[in-house]
Amino acid sequence: MRPTLILLHGFPQDHHVWDPNMDALGKVAQTIAPDLRGFGPATDIPGVLSMEAFAEDLKALIDERDLEKVVLCGLSMGGYVALAFLERWPEHVEGLILCNTRSTADTPEGKIAREATAVDALEKGSAVIARAMLPKVLSVHTRTERPEIARSVEHLMARQRPETIAAAARGMAQRPDRTQVLREVRVPVLIITGEHDELMPLATSEAMAKAAPGAQLVVLPQAAHLSNLEATTEFDRIVTTFVQHLPDA
Ligand code: MLT
């Protein structure tokens, strides 16, 4: 049976971050890329958007579509959501792809930085956050050689609501360490990162690959934090191969 692949976007983006991957991945799986609560055109934003709340929304989506098992592919914050989901509903997961993410909680300094991001978003607006994040999410190579990607990513981040950015930053700060979830995982795991990802240094991906039994780690050259956009062809190829080799595929 054709697997279902759910693509979970990062912060502060929406499902459009997966636009370049949809055609290729759609050939191998029924591919769904939802907007996490508060992102995209949403209104009515709560004060905190927790990873657990996003995972509950994901469960509702899976129930609504009557899906028994899915492959979760989470990019950065989407990876936090995938792990929160796996912790609670492992029976619904037949494969896990973690991209440019980590299983650990924020450090105390990281939590302070989250609050600063939340306040900045609310006081200065999303465009300021987007401009500051751009050099952290795209490699120098991508920004200089493919400026159209830089423009579209900046625009994508700038159009998210300041209230959403603040609420998700505060939600990420609250997330616990979920490395144990990875240690206990019983389905195939693929970990993808970019060689220039400074937000999630290679050691964080290596630690996840070590924790998850049998996990495969792939490091994409010339990519930084948005490896699905910066190395689209390679990313799609790796995910396609992974999905095709799942036990029930
Ligand atoms: C993301 O891309 O989702 C963020 O960089 C995640 C984070 O800030 O921890």
C-alpha cells in the first residue's frame, strides 16, 4: 500500500516550505503538508503554542483522514512535533525522518533567547525576525548562488503572524528532552542535516543517530538549516529511497 508521508514545517514557516518537494515525494507517498496551528493564514492565536498541542492537531488530522500509520518527516520545529507525537502515539508511526533538528530541550540560555525572540516579534514585527533568521537558516552558498531562495524564505517567514512567532518560541522553550523517545523507537529512522547548519550543529544529529537504533544519518553538502530547499534533489532522493524501503512498502 502507498504510505502516507506527513511533512511538518519549521519555525517560523508554513507548509509552503515544502512546495519544491511535493511533486517528487508525491510520486512515492500520499504526501500531506499541513500548516501547524497558528501558522499560515490562521487567526486566533493562543499565548503559547506547545509541541504537544501541535502533536494533538496532528493526531486529529490522522483520525479525520482515517489513516492507520504514517511516516512523519519533521523539519527543525517540525521534528520536535514529530517526537512529541511519537512519544504519545507510536502505534501510528511507521517511519520517522528528522531533518535539521534535535531531541534535546533548550538550554537555560536558549530559553532566554526564545523569550527575546517572542518579545522582538511582538514589538518589532515578523519582518525583523525574518531578516535576522535568514543568515542562520540558509548557507552562504545558497544566499549568494540562489538569491531567489533567500527572497522566498525571507518572505515566507515575514508573513507569519508576530503572535504566532511569539507563541511558538515560548512553546519550543517548554519542550522536554525527548532523546529517550528516540532510544525506544522501533521503526526505521532517517536523520538528515546540512553540513553548514549552525542552528543544529552536526553533533546534535550524530547524537540522535546514536540514540535511535539503526538510524541512518545523511549530511547534505552546501546546505545549512533548510536542507529540503537548499539541496532539494538530494533531499527528495534520500527520502524517496527511505520510504520505498520501509518494511511494509
Ligand atoms: C526551526 O527552524 O524550526 C527553528 O530553528 C527551531 C528552533 O529554533 O529550535
